[in-house]
Amino acid sequence: MTLPKPMNKIAANIVVDAVNREKELKIQVIKIGGATVLDMGVKARGSLEAGLVVSKICLGGLATVGVEPFYLGYTVLPAVTVSTDYPVEACIASQLAGWRIQVKDFQANGSGPARVLARKPRKLLDAIGYTEVSDEAVLVLETDRYPSEEVVLYIANETKVQPNNLYLVLVSPASIAGSVQVSARIVETGIFKLNTIGFDIKSIIYGYGVCPIAPLHPDPLIMAGRTNDMLLYGGTTFYIVDYPDDEKLREFVEKSPSSASKDYGKSFTEAVKTYGWDFLYKVDPSIFAPAVITINNARSGRTYTAGKINTDILKNAITSP
């Protein structure tokens, strides 16, 4: 599986453009250990537009990311839209937060095309058969602090690029950009769920998704609950596949949405108040899926849909103190 241009090169161009728009995006650009670091929501305020930029970077530059309204009764929320003709490369090889970085007391989840260079996680990347060569690397770090020079050196060594060719994009999950980029994971969330239940994700040739953006809350834990509720109870996806068996495809679709989980109906916004950060380990893992999944089989013309939007949980998530 190859692309005309490495995702790291495409993403690096997006980063350079963001650097030139520093004031407009309300971000801060600094140098740490030779690497170019973009603060899009740690110390800097950031912006919704910065969140869209982060999302495009996470997707390796292989997706269109936009905003549209999401109506929740009389309440309107902004929602992220994601469209990609390279769903496996963009969402699994790049966007997936598959690199857990821990250097001394610094911890962060890493997303973006630099994961391909570092082979994180190797088993999944080998399974989809994606590799690329690049002398530049771009990594998005979900964190609430700046990395040290030691962290920069570790990432540079793992990706086998020089620190001055390394771009690190920082975003706090509790920031506006952080909220946007989580909702922009809606297509990835569906593909990852399909992969988990045994579907051949390499048969997916197009992906589209819409997910409401969680309103901000000063508590990062509450934000974690809200953003998960947006994905699992408000996110909708559409995929085109080239698949040989319609009956098996229908079965996969029925097992794919969050409503197929035995823990469906639990509000993550409420769960965090009981379990704290352990809430992720207190529920059935199969619940981590879009609210609605639709798959069109290009080979047969059949289309299957499963799941539902849960407006009650969404309303509770945006009003919960």
C-alpha cells in the first residue's frame, strides 16, 4: 500500500501553513530541542479552526475536514465532518492514537503520520501493509504540558529523522482544538471497531462521518466524558466497501454501532464522576464505536445501516455541571 506522496510530507506542508497563520489560529510556535512545536491548546488558547487543522494533520492530510450544524432539539452544536478516499491510510496508519509516549514524567498519546516511521503499533501497521519513507516527521501529542528536549530526542530517534525535521503539534483534550480533533476521529472509530470484530478493513474504499463537538468544560475529566459521549451517542458514519459477501457484511454492520454493546446507554459524562480516569476500563470495550454505521457495498449495490443517535445522553452531556 503506497501513496503518491508520503503522509509525513503532506502533513508537514499543513504544519508550515499553520506556522504562517500563528496569530490567526491563536496558537504559539516555539522550538524545543531543534524541533518545531505548535501549541494549539495547552498554554495557547487555540481555536476551532486550529482544531480543524490538527484533525487534518492527524489524518495525514488525506481527508477533508469541515464543520456543519448538529441540531439537538432547539440547541445547535457545531459538528465535525470528515471525508476521505484513503480511509485505512488516513485513519488507521495515521490518525489512530497508537503511540503511547512516556519519557520520565512526560506522558502523551501520539497520533499522526510519524507513527508510520516509528512503526507504532507495528502489528497493526504490518497488517494493513502500509509503509513510507520521509526525512520529515509530524506527530500530534495529546497532552497538557510541553515536552522536554529529552522527549524530542526520543521521538526523533524512533522516527529516524533529525530533530530539526521534526514537527510536534500539542493539544490538550480540554481545549477547543482538543475537543474538535476528538470528534474528528469518528470515521477512525468506526473502522477500528470493524477491525476489532474481524472485518477486512482493507476492503473499505471511502469513509465519511459527522460528529457533534463537545462544549468545553474546565475539568479535563468531564471533557473526556463529554467527547466520548459525542462519538458514541451522536457520531454517524458512512463507508463504501468492495466486499464479496452481503450476508456477512450485514452481520458486521449489525455488530458495529455502540448500541450493540451490553453497556449501551451508560453516560460517560456521568461515569467519570464515579470512576475517574478508570472509567475507560469499567465498560465493555465494544461500546467504543459510532452511534450509527452505514455501509454501501460497491460490489453488489446493497446498503446496510445499524445504530441510533441517543439525544437524551447527548443533552445530559452538554448540560452536566
